[in-house]
Amino acid sequence: MKKLMVLFGVMMLVALPGCGGISEKNLSRAWYEKGYSSPAFILYDDGTCEIAGEYGSGTWALVNGDTLKLSNYYGESETGKVDSVTSSELHLSGGGETSVFYSSPRK
């Protein structure tokens, strides 16, 4: 749970103007933090996910049209508001923190 909380602490993102609508299809892919070569999390079309540093597969969902909910293998969950998503960037916010994720590794 601690790793998941840290992940979402970091995730609670940079808010930029949204481009396009938020949908599960827009979110389904690997998402990387700047400076890392492996994904922070991978969201699959079937609602499952992999979270860096977490055991096994978890689940994910888009709640209320703009909130990403990630749950780990043990059912522990964290949420973040999707401020914007494009094919290359995901901006999340929550808890006074902001974060940005990329669809490919960035230095």
C-alpha cells in the first residue's frame, strides 16, 4: 500500500488544458514518469493493470468520468483526477499534488 500511495503522491499531476475527451481507450497503455525507462503503471483494455513495485496484477477504472482509480492485487486503491490525457501525456491531480506521465520514456 505504501508504494501505491507514493506512486499516487507522485502522480497527483500537472494540470494542463485537456485535449479530447477522457475515455478508457485514451488511458489504456503504459505510462512512464520522466527520467524512468520502465513504466510507473500499465493500464490494459480489459480493466487490469500492472503497477511498478506492486505484486501481481491489479485493476483500474475511470470513475465519474474524470477520476482514475488504481487498485493493487490486494484491493488497496488510490485515485487521481484526470486533468487531461492525450496519446502522449497523462496529467493527474489530487491531494494538493500534481504529476505528469508519458506514453514513452522521457529523460
